[in-house]
Amino acid sequence: MEFSFNKEQELFRSSVRKYLHSIGQIQVARSFSEGDTVPFKKAWQGLAELGGLAINIPEEHDGAGLGQLDLALILKELGRVLLPGTYLETTSFAVPLINLFGTSEQKQMYLPDIASGTKKASIAWMDHGRIGDRLEDIQLKAEKCGQTFTLTGVKTLVPDGDTADLLIVPVRTSHQGLSIFLLNKESHPWKSKVLESVDETRKLTEVSLEEVAVTSRQMLGPIDQGWSILQQGLIYLNAAIASMMIGSIERVVETAVEYANEREQFGQPIGRFQGIKHKLAEMQIDLELAQSLTYYANWAIDSGAGDCEIAVASARAFATEALIRTASHNIQIHGGIGFTTEVDCHLYLKRARSMENYLGSIRNAYESIAKGLGWCKGEEQPVF
């Protein structure tokens, strides 16, 4: 299919790129990894002022009323600079789920604040001691007493749980049923502890819930239907992850080409050597294929295409593998200096590895593709 963005979409993407350039591009991520969050806070507020946090929020809730494909353009730009924080979780998980399953009260309570940049959301999915993305891995129970539920337990690997204002928390409300609660930090405070992470530009935390009392007003969607809601949210999230990754791939390819043209060996740029040429060509092919799959996946979500889930899984799997490959090639092209902290090569490889198994693995994506295409039946698993 022939595909191109319209003038308004390109202008908005250009505005976001110019803004990110004005605040230092990847220096925001570097400062964040060193403990200086001031540049990141400035970047977050600047994105809000540009309308970057209101893209897929309905107009009646102070949003722009645009779609997933419009959001993909911004996510790509953020992936180029490895922007820290929970833009991904806020715009591509919390907002779609609140739009789809939230009550009128919940939409009015959260969406305008998200659009203005005053409220950030995160996902508290994994239980401490049971790290995994399967239904049986979620064991934190909500004890019901009358109209009140009490949450007590620990969630781990929560992105920016110490600075998030809103937590999406799946809990077990029956033997086989999960429910999702929206915890507002103002009314339902939680304790958090920062964990060590391979990717210093993405802060992971452990969140402790100690007898947090909630009611059905904080529940997102029907009781015991949380698992199907989470799966719907993963469609949006995985498309968004792929969108950020193609931005990272694009910047990695640019960096590799620039260095290959500048670095000289034996009196000529190393880009003239066949071994380097082949790597650069492979990296460009990875970028083109990842972009095509990702743009189609986001279009499929907006248009409600029948192959939406397959398209999203394909984009997530290929973009993840492509970012790992291109980031690794980039380090090799840079040679010894590619392993040092002074250059940015390692930051992109760390981001690739940290996102490789984030709320699902490449194997999970391939299994989704196989099941969607009817290649495996019942309990059978596809073989790769």
C-alpha cells in the first residue's frame, strides 16, 4: 500500500524535533541517568505545551482528538533522543484504556490533567517474586469488605513509580478473575524504592501497597474482566514501543553513517571499506522494514483492521530485533570508542535490551502472530 503523512502531521513532527533539539536532545537522558531530573521536567512540560500529551485524548477532555498514527510520529521523535519518563505508559496505555473502559467520572478526573502535563501514569503489573506476563503470575489480592477493596502487596519493575501520579494496578479479585484499579497518588499514596537497571535512562521501581482502601469508583472496567482489558492495552502499548524503537534505529543509523564518513584508516574514510558498507546497508534495510511494519500497525489500530493484532505483534517483534542488531553494529563500527560512556552508542543498546522483554517478549509476539494466522491450534506452540 502507498502510505504518506499529511502536511499537518509532518509540521507537528518537525516542531517536536526542533523542540527536543533546543533542549539538548539526548543530553536530557544523560542528565536523568546521572540523577539530574530538571532537564527532563522541562522537557515534559514543553511537550505538554506543544500538545504532545493531548494527541489521543478526546476534545471534550481538552485533547486533540487524534489517533494512534499521529501519536506514533511523536513517539518516534522521543525514541531518537531516548527521552526518560512515562510518556509511553501515559499516552499509549493509560489514555487508551481510560478512553475505552473508563467511566465519565474517571475520564473527567484524569484525561484533562494528562493532557496538560500535570499527571503522569505508570503500570504496576508484575508482582514481587512472580515476575512474568501470564495471568497466573498476578497474585496480589484485593480483599473485599462490603463496598471496599483493600490492596496489600508489592509490585515490582514499575516504570517511574516514585514520580508517577497515577498507577494502573491489576489485582486478583477472584480465583480466576483479575480487576484493574486506578490509584491516584494524592488520595491513595504508595511507597516506592528505586531499583538498579541496565538502562539508566528508564527508572524502575518497587511499589509497596499497604492496606490501600479503594472502591468500585477506582476500578477500570467490569470486575473480574481485567485480563482482557490488559490485553487490549498491550495492543496500543506494543505499537507505541515499536514507534519509539524506529526512532532509536533511525538515530543509530545516522550516527553510524556520520562516524563511518569521518573516521579514517589507511588514508580514507572507513565507510569505503566493504565490511562497513555491508553493515550500513543492513542497518538501513532494518530501518526501512521496521518503519513500514510499525506505521502499518498504528494505521491498523486507527482503522480497526482485521489483522490489527498480527500487525502490532509483527512490528513489535521486528523492531525489537532490528534495534538490537543496529545498536550492536553501531558499536562495532565505532570500534574501541564505541564501548565508552563518552559516546552514545551504548545508550541505545541498553534501551534495546531493557525493552526486549518489557511486558512481553519477542517469543510472545511470534506466538501471537502464529495464532492469528492459524498456524497453531489449541495448546500447540509455534516452532521457530
